[in-house]
Amino acid sequence: ITCPGVLLKDKEELYLSVSVLGQYKKTQCVPAAFPLFFQEKLVFEKAFADIVDPGDLVELLELDTAVLELIQLVPPVGKILATYEENTRDFLFPDPKLTCGHHGLDREILMKRSSSFTGIAPKLRFSTSSLITESLLSSGRSHIQ
């Protein structure tokens, strides 16, 4: 996460929280100095037992919201410095861009800064990869995972 020219007045560590598909994960904490480096993979797995048609999966992903929050460990409960929200379909499968490279790699988004965060909006650079597989249920019906 970059944020040129911004110095944080609080010196407590920061982490990135991610909520996708009803699951919550967070990164390890890093020192309070930009740029912030989170060299981690967050893995989210979800089985959709009632989904048979891929079009139904697309609709479900469009109804879900991916939420990312940059949080600083300021007592008593932490302070949200910036957020990013997007429907999960667009977050996992962004529109094709006119650039070379593999799908989902090295994306950049601007986060929305909170009212307590001074300076420009933080820019998050990350990559996503998705794997959709079909499984057979014991009843013989297939579903998307």
C-alpha cells in the first residue's frame, strides 16, 4: 500500500482485513510507515451446494460484497484508515484491461480514506487468482465450488 507524502501521527502497527464470500481474514501487522508491504496470500474457499448453473454463480458473486479495510491498532479497538468495497464478481474477475500480463495480477485500486485519515487516498497493489471446480454430491447432483 502506497501513500506518498503521508506520515501517520499514530505509531501503532497496521494490518489489512479482507472479507469475501462471508469469510474474514487479516494480514500480519506491519510498522506504521508507508509504503506498507504485506507479502501474504489470503486464501478463501467456498462450496456452493445449491449452484448448478454457472450463471447462478455469477449472480451470487454480484450480490456479495468484497470489503478491504486498512486498520491501525490504535487503542481501544483500532482505527479504520481506509476502505474499499466492490461486488465480489468484479473484485475477483476485473474487466480486461489493455495491458499485457496475466488476468488478476498486479492490480491497483484506490482505497477510500476515512474522515480521520489525513492525506491522499492509499493505493493498494495486489493480485487475485480464482479456481472454480465442479464437484459431485453423494446424491449425484453436481455443484460449483
